[in-house]
Amino acid sequence: MTPVRRLAAALCGLAALLAACSKDKDVEPPKALVTLSPRLDVRRVWDIGVGGKDRRLRLALAPAIVDGRAYVAGSGGDVYALDAKTGKVLWHVATRVPLSAGPGAGSGLVVTGSTDGQVVALDAQTGARKWQVRTSGEVLAAPAIAASAAIVRTVDGRVRALSLADGKELWINEQTVPRLSLRGTAPPVLAGDAVVCGFDDGRVAAYALGNGDRLWDAPVSSSRGKTEIERLVDIDGAVRVSGRDVFAVGFQGKLAMLALDSGQVWWSRDLSSYRGLALGEEALYVSTADGHVEALKRRDGTSLWSNDALLRRGLSAPAIDGDAVVVADFEGYLHWLDRGTGALLARVQPKKGTVTNAPVAVDGIVYLQTDGGRVYAFTTKPNGRAAGAEAKPVQRPAADLPADLSPVGR
């Protein structure tokens, strides 16, 4: 499906949703934020504008932190290398390409993708352009950079490996794309000698990194319902891999743990998310489609806690920041929650505006890129205050949560 057809399909879905909503007088607005007595002090370390406008296109632009550097890109085509701790600009390149995904960084390269299917590779040390190639569709997922190739996913369901030396296509594989899907694609994830990725049909597939052979293809969620909107089961968030286990979650579908070597589903539970999950040592954390933040045991998916303080606030996928889980919402707020209890710890709004992509937490710093093209770095420290009553999580089974179609057409 071309970018134009994909966007048109998403807009049609949105129109249908709005028509349905107009008949329902009980549709609830985003939950209002309550007064919070913070238990963490949040400090802004640095911020920088990287260009672009908040057009609500749900682009996949987020910082990549590698070897003490933060690589960031704006939708207007600017790419920066920054000192991750200070924000000092190390180099800046104007690619003049409408960037929509990345950067992905590694093996000496910084790789971004564009709305018109171009992939641009820059030297990680200097920013010099190494190569630029055109693919078959819009890139809405950060490329994964292996020692042998850059792995790029496009919206038409194709996964391809490009040579690090010159961008030449080494292999390509393809998954069927439904006629209607959410705007967004899951990024390819490296797992040893395999590439693992979720798809718009609710399946997860693994490919051999060396030649692109399909190793397995497993269904996580199955379409059900009478309408195309009801049958949406996109896996748009990155799968998470730990050891021999793969974790994936889909919209109007399931959260599941699969075997990396075979794709066998070890456990699954009903849960809807279009943004994805974060993986800790013993637990995993999910932002659900309707705005719950959930913590579940890794080994069997048992619920540990659920917080409903951010309902219908268009949450990003979570990130793990020390003993906290941090998520962003549609108004540009960052929220820190206690990993053990789900209690709200702190909140900051650096600038009002949409945030689509998850914050990135590395070495005690949380990085956030707004859809309007501003990048922030924050640190936190405990302030010794006791938790207030408003910070207590609400226990509620994730299986009972209603579906939220708000991402359609973003």
C-alpha cells in the first residue's frame, strides 16, 4: 500500500469513528490531571530544536543514544549529533529530505528514513553523507543497524537489508498489509542472528539476518468484528527481546511472550496497545490504548498493578528510568510512575504540544522529542516526600479495558 493510500485509509477510519462518536453523548474527554505532590525533583539538563512542525502525522522520530552521543533528526531534514550529557552540538547536517523515522545508529553510521521512501546514511563521527537510496514506501520505523547491514521496514510490509558500505539491497522479505491499518509500523529489532518485527496483520515474524530467510511467522492477535475498524490488530510498537524470549503487544489484540527460536506462544492475555511496551528484569510495562499504565510479570503475564490516572491521554510507550517508568502524553507532559507500585512520582511539561514517540532513558537521563521537533534531556532525584493519596494506582483487569480508536488517522 502506498503512503497516499495508507493515509487515505486511515482518514476514512477516522471519519467513521467521528461519525460514531457524534451519536454517542457519553464519550469521555481525556482525564484531567490532578494536583500532584512530586516525590522526584525533575531537572532539565538541556534542550534543542531540530526543526519540523507538529503536523500530527505520527512520525517515528526519536533520539538514538550510542557511545555517549545523542543522534536526533527533525522532519525538515536536519540531523544532529549531540553530546548526550551536555547537549553540545558535535555536527549538524541538512539532508533536505522529509525525514519520518529514526535515527538508527551503530556500526559507524546514522541512518534515517523519509516519507517518500528514501534512506539516508551518515557517518556517525562527522555527519558526512555515505549513501542515499530510495525504497518502495514510506519509512515509519527507525532502522536497525547490525554489523553487516541496515535493516529497514517500510509501510508496504517490506523488510529489507541494505549494505552498510553503499546502501545496496542485500535481501528483502514481505508481509501482507491489511487494506486498513493504523498509521505507524513496528521497527525491526535485532536478536542475535535474527531480525524480529511485528506487522499490521497482528503477526510477528523472524528473519535470518544473513540472507533474509523467514525463520518463523506467528500470530499474536486475530482479527475479529464486523467492521474493518473492529478488525484492526496492528502491532506498531517494537517487540522486546530478552534472552530467548520475545514480547509483543498489538492494538485490539493481545500481549504475548514468544520463543525466539520458534515463535511458539508461551503465554498471552487480552490487552490493547498501539504504542508498545518496556521490558524490565522481572516485569514488563505497557501503555494501553485507553491510557492505563500496566505492569505484568514477565514469566506468565500476571498483573502486578494498573494505574488509571492518565486515561484517554494518548500515552506513548513507556521507558524505564531507574526505579521509575516514564510515559509522555498528547499534551507534552512527562509522567514518572513507581515501578513497584504504579504510584505517580513526578510530572513535567517542557512545552505544550503532541508527543508520539516514547521517551528514551539511558544512564540516568530521560530524552524526549516532541512532534514539533524539540528535544529535551531530564534527570531526576528523590526529594524525600511521601506519596499523596492522588498517586495511588487503581487495580483493574486489563482484559476488561475498552478499545480506543484514537490513533486512527494520526
